[in-house]
Amino acid sequence: MAEKLTKEMILLKLSGIIDPELKVNIVDLGLIYDVRIDDAEGGYKVEVDMTLTSITCPIGPTLRSAVHHRCEKFEGVNDVVVNLVFDPPWDVRKHASEDAQMDLGIM
């Protein structure tokens, strides 16, 4: 039997997705607002709330698709929903990790 799927496992997998413009992974950028896992009898339903660096981000659909595909690769996942949210608006100083802010030259 596979180990129980956790939010931390999903975040680790999502940290492999790099924003091609900023060259920092989407987890460290703070673009992943929440991950919820429903352990239903038929398998896991994973729901991710994510945002973009701006509403007009041209790579938004690509990033959203990458999140969906990474989540569906986990054993036992039979449903993935990726919600694109803009509340609260993303702010690099509030949402990005210290490491990401250093990489971006903000700190």
C-alpha cells in the first residue's frame, strides 16, 4: 500500500514547476495559496488554489496545466481541481519565501 498523500508531498512535487520568466519555483514564489486533499473511498480528490504574478500573466494557462498534471501523477488520485484565484492579489513581499525574494534581488 502506498503512503498516505499529504499536502507536503504535493507541495514538494509542485516546487519542481519553475516560473519561466522569474526563474523561481511556483511554491517559493507563493503562487500556491492552498492544497486540500479529500480522501474519498474511491481515491483522492486534490484541490489546489493558485494565483499568478499578475492577472494578465501570459503563462498562466501553462502553469495551471502543469499543476494539474503533477497532482494527477500521484498514486490513488482520481480527481484534480486547480482553482485560479486572485484574492488576495499576489505580492512578492508578502507571498514569496525569503529565498525567492533573495533570488529576485528584493532582499
